[in-house]
Amino acid sequence: MDNLGALSSINGLNGMGGMSEIYSNLQSDSASAAKASALKQSIEGLNKETTDEELMEVCKSFESYFVEQVYKKMMDTVPTSSLTGDSSTASLVDYFKDEAIKSVAEQTTSQNGGTGLAQTLYEQMKRQLNPDIPSADL
């Protein structure tokens, strides 16, 4: 039995509906992994020549990504129903659910200063990139 078949039987997913659910989860995970990879590259590209605006933008991107992941994990705790219909409908619902979560996370972090995580990260990273700057100047 191949890995996908083993995963399908372990999770009790049988038939094409189960395969579609696994594929949908893999798509969602790969999109999330791509976003995480791009964010990691942005963070690794920071240095002493990075402007304050660039640093804050990276911090805000991280805050948005973090909030998005929290919302997704919260949604995983909500029981699913059989109202979504067949597997193709479930995939479509999952796509729009992911897009809605992304949009809500962006709104959460852009309104009223966000959660404060971006500002805290900004101050910490600014100190690490320029250790000779006194904390009062941040």
C-alpha cells in the first residue's frame, strides 16, 4: 500500500471523496508553506541597511501570517457537516474558507495597530540589527 493509500485508510477516508479531501488539504498546506517560505526569505534578507519601513513591512507580514494560522487552527476545531455536498463542492468551500480567513487576518492586523505583535517584533529586530542604538530611540 502506498503512502497516500495508507493515509486514506488511517483517517477512515474511502473512495474519491477521501482522496479529494486529502488533495484539498495538501493544496492548502502547500499554499501556506509557500507563504511561510517567502516570509522566511524576507526575514533572512534583513540587515543593517534595511530601512525602517522595510523592517516594519516584514513584521506586519509576519503578524498577518501568524494570525491567519491561528484562525485556521481555530477553524479546524469546528465540526464539519454534510451540508457541503460532494467532494468537488467541499474543495470549493475549503478554498473560499481559506481566502476568507486570509482576508480576516489581514483586516485584523491592519486595523487599530493590529495585535501589537508587529510593533513588538519591529522593536526587537531593530535592536538586533542595530545594537548600538539606545532603546529610547526606537
